[in-house]
Amino acid sequence: MSAQLAGTLQGLKSLQEAEAVLAGREPSERVFSAAEGGPMREDVFRKRVWTPLLRRAGVRYRKPHSLRHTFASLLLAAGGPDQILYVQKQLGHHSPEFTLRVYGHLLPRGDRRAVDVLDDPTGATGRNPRATAAIDGGVTV
């Protein structure tokens, strides 16, 4: 969970605790709970929390489970191969191979930036100070 999301949920939890004290009842242990404080049933969560949230955000309906795929996809796309073990652990997959089977197509393939540093004639990247310079509309010599 990101620090921003954790902070937002903690703020919501604090607000709920204050409301419970004012109402003279025990605060729930959960952020999203049933009226009596226990776990909220999945169908109730979808009806009372999830669907209204998507509607207010102007996002078409999708199942809450799709967040799991979005989470994994964004982490892998941003972090590359180093992220596979982290994502595997976060999702609770039994092996990194399984994670790769499901999400491997999202890993950056042949990162073009790694090859493009070879074209840096300034040597600013420290990799190829003898690279050719682009002249006349991008033609290299």
C-alpha cells in the first residue's frame, strides 16, 4: 500500500472513531464494516461503497478484483524484472514463475532507452563518448 493511500485510510479511520465516540458506541476495527461493526459482505461493499465510488470518479464499472491486476501491472511495468519477486509476494503467488506466467507480458521488453544511450555523442551517460552525432535532420555520420 502506498504511503498516500495509507494516510488517506488512516484519516478515514480517525474520522470514523471520532464519530463513534460522539455517537456513544465502540468504533469498528475495520475501515469498511457492516453497521454492527463486523466484516462487510462483498455484495454490500459493492453496492454501498464500490459502485458509488466508481460513479463519483466517472469510471466505468469494473470488479474490485481488477485493482489487484492493476496493482501488479503498474508495479511490473514501472519496476522491471527486479519487481517480480516483490509482486509475487504481494499477491501471495506460490512462485515467481506463476507471477511471470500471468503478468510477464507487461514487463518492459528491450528497453529502448538502454540502446539509445549508445547514440549519446556527449558521453554524458558515461557509456559511449565516441558515438556519432546527428546532423541534417537526424541522419547520423
